[in-house]
Amino acid sequence: MKAKPIYKILDDKGRILIPKALRTSAEIEHGDIVRLGINKGVITARKVDLIELGDQSPEAVEAFVRAAIRDMPEETQIGIAAKLLELVEQRKEQRHE
């Protein structure tokens, strides 16, 4: 039996909500990396475990960091969070100089 089509409206930021049934079927969960592609006018979304080697776009780097952090021990996560907060504070101070 063929799956019934699902229609969604693109919002003003270009986002589309992927319905839970489709996410569950594709085994996509919050925080997963999804690779978007286009082929002959068809947009695809595929869950991946790692970004492609050499892709240093801000989005790819963020996806990699989020995926890596998710699997780290809590103590390591806290250490990274503390370092990030320190960097943010340093940047704030530099802007106000």
C-alpha cells in the first residue's frame, strides 16, 4: 500500500515541520544530524552519523559539535559549557573596550 502524501506549508524562515510519524519511521530524533540534498528538483533529508570529511561550513561544524557533545560524559559537557561561557564573557568585554 502506497503511503499517503503529507502536505506542509513552508514558514517565512524556510522551515518545514517533519511530522513525528515520519521522524519516527526514519529514526530521526532531536539533535540528530540531517543531511539535506537536492537532485532534479527533489529535496532529500537523510539522517547521518557524521558530517562529510572536509565540510567546514558553520552548519556542519555545529552539527558535528552537537553530536559529539551528546555522547560525552556529563563532567566533560560541563567543562565545555564553562569554557564557552568564559569565551562569551571575554568577547563581551572586548566589545565594551
